[in-house]
Amino acid sequence: MNPKHNSSTDKYTPAPHYKRLSAFIFQLVIYIVPIFIIAYLLGYTFADFIENFALFALGLIIIGMCSSLLGVILYPVYQGNVGHKLFNLKVVDAKTEQSIHSKSHGAFRGFLKVCMVPLIFPVLIIFLNKNRQTLWDKISNTKIVYVRKN
């Protein structure tokens, strides 16, 4: 089988910036909203997270654990997260373009993403390279592709 194609009808192209960012924001909301709902039920506000570094760090750790767990569950099925699936995106090896099905790879990418997102630059780096890779893509040797059905 040709490594660039999942089936005879799928074609891969680098994920467009708007799809990549839309999937990222969608996935981020999926992680953050439940955390804030739980925090609100425990008596915390959004301002508490901004003002209290320990609470912010705890939120990141919980989101990182959730992201890693979802990576373990979703990468073997979707080759990415829910945001990727929704926008017809897929995580592939940066060199071979083989689909990533590994649970450990999903956990690693999920954890890296949460650790790096607060820095903003790792996200914006997609505008600086032709493969539109974030910093966590570069570290995990992956890229996100758009799956076009023919």
C-alpha cells in the first residue's frame, strides 16, 4: 500500500491553517469547559485560575492527564483527537505519512500539547513552516494532514 494514502480514495495534503486552528480550539474547549464547570461547582471562578498560579498549574495537570488519556483512547481509532476527526484531519508520521495509531504516541502528543499551549508560540509556529507543524508536532515527528475523499 502506498504510504501516502489510507485507501485508494483518500489523498493527504497539509492541513489548512484555518482547519488546524479550528480543530485545536474545538479540542481545547472540550478540555477546558468541564474543568471550569467542576471548578465552579467547587466554588472557584475563572479569575481564581488567573490569579492563583498553583490553581492554574493544577488545572493544566488535570487537562494534561485528560489529554493523554484521550490520546490513548482516540489515536488508535481516529489517528488524532475529536477535533481532528471533526475537521477531516489526521495525525501522520512527518517523514513517511503513515497514520499514527499508537496509544503511546497519542498520550505523548496530548501531554506535550497541554504543556506547550500556555506559551502560545508553539501554536503559532504553524505559520512559519511549510508542513504547518506545531512545536509538539516537530518533537513527536508528526504532522497533521487534511484527508480529501475522492
